[in-house]
Amino acid sequence: MLHVKSWTAAGLIAAVAVVSAADYRTVQGELTAPSCTPAEVPEVAGESPAARTMRCARQGLPMAIQTADGLFLVEGDYAANNNAKLLDFVAKPVEAKGQVTEREGRMTFTVAAMVVRK
């Protein structure tokens, strides 16, 4: 009986590993602040869209990668500490690798690595 339970647990672990691997993706797009509205962050006369997005990122507003396939909300270490690891990528074309999940109809992306595309 113990042997059967061990096999079942091993099978379950293997199944979880396959699902996790299927959700790991590379996406390309632009890092944006989709919730950066004038109500959240007042507009400044003459400020560029990139500078405004940077202000929103520094305030810790949610960031996302806008791709041809849609919007991927960034979560995890890259979004921690008011988006500290994202600041070098704001309003730039990026390529990111990480775990994609869907929650409440939105795609979320836990970034493992990100680079600026050339």
C-alpha cells in the first residue's frame, strides 16, 4: 500500500511540474503603467508619457507588459519595493521570461528575467 501512495505522490509531483513548465513563457512588449490615471497621479504640464509612467512606477502602481497578445500584469520580485527592479525598463521595449497565470480574467506575469530589446 505504501508503494502505491508513493507512486501516486510522484505522479502528482510530475503532473504539477508539467503544468508549471507549460506556463513559463517569454513575452515581448513595452513596460507600461495601465492604472496610471490622472486621479492616481496628477499630470504635469510638458511631461513626456515616459516620464509620467516612471513617476507612476516609482509610486508603486501596478506595472504591465503590453504585448501584441494583450496585457500581462507584472508580479513578484520585479514588482516589489515600488517596482524597484522595473525602473530601468519603464516605457521601453522589453523581453521578459517568467511564469504566466490567469486570475480573474487577467494575465499575470511573475518575471524571472527581463532585458531591454534592441
